[in-house]
Amino acid sequence: MTDTQRQLAALATLLHLEKSFRNADTAEALAYTLVNDSHGLIEFRQAALWRIDDAQVFALSGLAVIDANAPYILWLKRLLKQLSADASGAIRALTAEDVGSPGADEWTQWLPAHALWLPVSAHGAAPRAGLLLAREEAWTDAELYLLEHLAHTFGHAWAALLPRPAFWKRVRLTKKRLLIGLAAAFVLLWIPVRQTALAPASVIPGHPTILRAAIDGVVDRFYIQPNDRVAKDQPLLSLEDEIIRNKLLVTRKTLAVAEAEYRKTAQQAMFDTDSKAQVNILKSRIEQQEAEVRGMEDWLARIDIKAPHAGIAVFSDVNDWIGKPVAIGERILMVADPADVELEIQLPVADAIKLEPGAEVRFFLNIDPATPVSAELYFSAYQAEVTSDDAMAYRLKARFGQAGAPPRIGLKGTAKVFGARVPFVYYVLRRPLAVLRQWLGM
């Protein structure tokens, strides 16, 4: 074979190796190709790939599985640690004399006479791996040139397949950088930020009229449905009236009997002196019965509950009330103006922050969380209450802004309440310090 043919064959082998490097899908496959298939480009007897970051033998020629406790591997680790300590990234031809004791004493047992240390890097970075080749003959300049080119190609493929090291491992931390970072962190900790808290909220009527049961009775029928618009004096519901009507009928009959007795006694009093004493008694009895009749008629007038003004009726399902007994003063429904609404917020005790009247509130509706509604805080309870979820929370109220139509009564969502400005360190450590204080009992 002529020199030209040998050069073309070497070039073809080099191109084939580069293609194999690009097609490797794992670091293990890439390393296996390097330590085994490179023999077609440069003759060697043994090859080992060393990972500098992890300080381990990653691949060996002729071996699929590496026994980390084998004597050869243990000796090779000591040798490669010594070689990788040189961060210059230069190719080194080695013999036993270059290693020094105690590694030189076992060189002839594990390696041929001549070896080559080839650091692997990419993009000008520090070497992350190194290739050790060994054979009986010395290395020529032409072989060193080919191996250097091969190492650069392998380094790019190796850097693409291996995960990038963490940021703090890639950044060199000097004393000056450390002081600058600590100073910047100290300044950032004292930057004032707005203190905020998130809490569940709902839209409630601003000034509703609460309609209660005027008498003891049983709900008979509703003339409206929940959230219906009602007009002034429109009948809303009726209570059962049969008992009251029966009592009224009996009372009227008793009144009629009392009036008949009074007339009879009044006629007898004109001739009988004893009957004159009964006239005043019977007259008082008539007045008593008339008062009872008026009371029953008043009760009967209270059977029908009417709307005191125009608005919408706010109550639960009709079927929850039909046939239900109610007592005097028991709340049944509300009539509210749909344009007069406000926001009720249940701020958990653990998230409580200092709030002042006029604080900014943003309400994120569950049905439209991307469009917050602005409100202004005007009431904050001093004492926490038990909510429907059996949690302790402070009750807050806020008024909606004038722009746009207010949300519908009954809508729920999440309110973001803005408090005073505090240092960032307090904003971050407020909750941990509160938990620590409770745990320590301070």
C-alpha cells in the first residue's frame, strides 16, 4: 500500500469515527466507541477513559463491565488521578520513569512500555475526561496529530451527552466575588416590599333587607325562585293559615255569644237589679273577645310576606323551605339591590397581616381568574371567628370600585389583600419566625 493510500485509509477511518461519535445516543456508547473502535485509526494495546469529575474509570478497551475492586483498576485509578492533576490540558507521552514510585514499580505488570495521556475538553473549558493509550512502540508526531484531532471531536460529543454541572460548580468563587455577593444579598434583604395575603372571599349584598317570620308557623308556598327580581309589595311566600283561620273562626263565634249574653243581660237589667251587676262583666268580656279577634286578624295578615322594596330575592332552594316550621324572628330570605354589593373576606389567622382602612384589595373570581376586580378595604374585625370550614379567620369587608358593573351576588373567589411595606427579610421570615415562636412557646 502506498503512502497516499495509507493516508486516505486513515482519513476514512477518522471520518467514520466522527460519524460514530455523532450517532451515539448515550455517554456509555460514546465511550465504548472511543476505547475500542479507535484501534482502526491508531494501533494500541490498551485504552482507558477516565472521568475527571467523578474520579472513576468509565470505559476500558475489551471490557463491557468494569470491576471497581480489581487490582488492575485500583492501580489504574491511582495513576489516572496523578495524571489528571495536571490541568494544563497538554498531551503527554509517558513511560514508567515519568510516573515515579510507587506506580512505576507496577507499570510493567499492567501496561506496555509506552503510554499516552490525552486530556478531553470542549469549547476551551477545563478537561472533564482523559484518554490513556498504551502500546510497546513509541508514538510518532503524525499519530499525535491524529489523536489530538480525535480528542477534540470526542470532547464535543462528550460535552453534549453528559449533563451540565450545577451553576455553583461552574462558577469559580473567589473572595472578591463572595464579598460582592454577600453585600448584594444584604442590600436586597432590606428592600421594602408590599406585604400581601391571600384569603377566600365572596360577593355579598351591601345593605340587604332581611325578612323574618312574623309568627310561628309552617312555610306553605313560595311565589318566587332564588335570585328572582321582585317589585315592591310583591308577595314572596305564605305560611300555613289553616290553624289561624280556625282560631279566628272560634274567636268570632265566642265574641258573638258574648254579645248575645250582653244584650240579654242588658234587657233584664231594666227590671232586675241583680242583672245590672253582670252588665259590666259581660261588656269587659266582649272587649276581650274583640281584642282576640283583632289579634287573630293581624296574625292572618302576617301570613303573606311581601317585598319591602325592589331588588332580588336571596335565599336557598325553595324545596328546603316548603313544609319547614319557623319561629317568630327566624330569618327566611333577603331582598337586596344587585348594584349594591361588597366583598366579604375570611382571612385565616395564620396569614393575618397589619391592615388599615383603605387598603388595596384584588378579587380573583373563580369563574374569571384572569381578570381581577379592584376593591378597597373598609372593615376589619378585631376578633377571629369560626368559619364554615371550622377554621379561625378574621372577617374583612371591602367596597368595589366605581368602574364597571359589580360582580353578581354569591360569586366566590380569592382575594389578595395588600398591607404596609416591610423589609424583604421580614416578608420572607415572618411565617417561619411565627412557627418557631409557637414551637418554643415564646
